[in-house]
Amino acid sequence: MAKGKDVRDLVILECTNCARNDVNKEKESPAGISRYITQKNRQNTPSRLELRKFCPYCLKHTIHGEIKK
């Protein structure tokens, strides 16, 4: 049996610590916002995804939350 169409979605995870501190507005340093791309199953996790990932700009593990595409 074929399953439903597009059960797995691509999601973008963004560092919540960098986004809160507005790192992109500082033009003097070459800082940015850490982003990861992953997949999630819409049926099992309908809410927004949050994972602990390493942020190379904060130099530590932080919470990365799902953002809109």
C-alpha cells in the first residue's frame, strides 16, 4: 500500500540564541546565524521541532528551533 503524499517534510533549524542576540546586525564581525536542514515526519511531530545542536558562532550547543521556509 502506498502511504500518504509527502509524509516527511524538510525543515530548517535556526539557533535561537543567535537570533535573539541579533548577530547579523553587527557588521564588524563575520558572524552569522547557525542553520541546519533536516527532515521530520508530519504525522508523528505536528508541532515545531526543537533540537540541541552545535552553533559555530556561539561556540556551544544551543537550542535550534524550526523556522518558516
